[in-house]
Amino acid sequence: MQFLSHTSSARLPTQFGEFDIHVFTDSRNGVEHVALAYGDVQGANDPLVRVHSECLTGDVFGSTRCDCGEQLHHAQRLIQETGQGLILYLKNHEGRGIGLANKMRAYALQDHGMDTVEANIALGLPVDARTYESAADMLRYFAINSIRLLSNNQEKRTALQTLGITIHQQVPLLTTPTTENLKYLKTKSVKLGHLIPDL
């Protein structure tokens, strides 16, 4: 059953070119998710798609503790260069689904030596609580069944495939490590199986 409905759209000029922004509302909880579309994506075959989890600290405030904001902008740039694609921005995914307040609690534990996985476990929280039904629903709205997924996350690929989305290709989104996020990236690579080489 599909729970998302398309509720509004508009033109969105950005530093990476002109996108169309589409808002979808989840009938179960009122949460609004966003699709940024570049070019003609309706019924597109294997477009580039970034399924991006909300990250206030990285996306909005430019935090260097993670690579989220850099990945988001890199995806916009690649999609613009390719001429076609989508960014699906998922709300309620903050901190891999544990929420903003818990993410800050996890940050505090990381400042005392824990990695991102250990911190979530110490708080009694899932390592990753995200689900991707909303992303699959948005892709179905655009009549897209097969994509080139912009992601380092193998579990994201598997989750989308389970929801009926064909992943024609997984395209890694590699960023430049910083002193603040090197341990975080290594943890994602070693403990979460992300495709991040040469760390």
C-alpha cells in the first residue's frame, strides 16, 4: 500500500542548476519528504538517484563530523552534469533514524572515544533504524523502476531492491575525509560495510 501523496511542486534554482522540487506527504504521520528532480525524469530508464537521509548538522550547518552535506552537494553536481536525475530527501532519518536529540547524545559519547556504532548501542538504540518505503513510493510516482543509485551504503541498496526497485548500478559518492570525520568514515566502512576505499 502506498502512503505518500504528491502535495506540491515548484521550480528551484540552485547553485548546481535548476531543479524542480516536489513535496510528498505521508498520510500516516504528516511527515513531508522531498524529491529534487533534474531534467525529464518521468518514466526515465536508470536515472541517477540519491536517496538522502535528513542531516540537519551536515546539510544545513556544514558540520565536518560527517560527510552528509558533502555527499548531498556532490550528488546534485553529478545529476546536473549528467542532465537527469533525482534526489529523494527523507525526513525522520536524522542520525540514521534515531532522531536529532539522540544523535546529539551519541555525538557526546563519540567525543569521549566511542565510534558511531558503539554510541548508538550504549544508548540502547538501533545502529540504523531507517526504512525506505517513502523513497520507493516517490520513485513509483515518477514511474521509475530501475535506477543508478548514488550511495556507498550496501544496506540501502538491498532495502530498495526488497521494495521492488531494480538497482542497475551502484555509484559510490566519495568525499574527502577530514580530521573530524575520518574515524566516522572508517567505522562506516569497517562496521557498516559502506563502499569507502583508501581510508
